[in-house]
Amino acid sequence: MRDLPVITFCSTACALLFAGCAGNSTPGAEAVSDGSFDSVKTVLERQCVHCHGSARLAGMPALSNTRELATLIGTDRWIVPGSPEHSRLYQVATLSDYNPGAMPPTGHAISPKDLATLRVWIEKGAPLPAQETTLTPRGTAPRSR
């Protein structure tokens, strides 16, 4: 009976630890993004628009503006609302540098924070603003073209 307070304390501590972990499917995502388009726009402009903007090669998905981005959203498309794991955009962004098709193709430049922002945006349905918005490359290209 003497060990009962220690066992009770350990049980309570474990229960609190597991309860805190169970409710968050994307660790730290709340601090990273609210799932809005504004939260992901900067990531797309820094990491994708350099090569997938108006100067892209034929056959590349277009990310120059929200009108073009909207054509990539839907079931069996590049961005599957609510399902990052089934979204090709998220899949290629999370591939290791050694896998063919990883984006960016040389030198994995997408940070865990940016990946979490992209993931939360897709989980929240990949919302776009009602008014067409242009996406403009920011910073230096994540790889040499």
C-alpha cells in the first residue's frame, strides 16, 4: 500500500502525456499555420513558383495564380482537399533528395515548418481566396534551373 501514491502519480503523468499527444495529427502545426491560403502562399512563392510560375516548362503544373492553382485541386488531382497523403504536391515535397521526382529536384529546400504549413492547408481543404491572386517568386530559386 505504501507504493500506491507513486503508482497513482505515474499513472496520472502518463495519462496526461498521452492525452496531449493524441489530439494533434500534425505536431506543432497549430503554431505553424491556420490552414488559410495566406499561410501557404508564401511557401508556394518561395519554394515552387520559381519553376512552376509563368516561365515553367511545358507539362509542369501551373502555380502562377489562384485560378491555375484551382485547376490542380480536387479528387484525383495534384491537391486532394483534406488528404495530404493522396496529394501529389505534398508527396513530391516530402520525398528525400535521393528519390526521383523530389521537389525541388536538387537540394531539398523545403523546411519542416513549410511542409507542416502545406500539410495543414491541404488538411483544411486547400482553401483559395474568392478573388484571383497572383503568386510571385520570392527570394532566390531553391535550385539552379
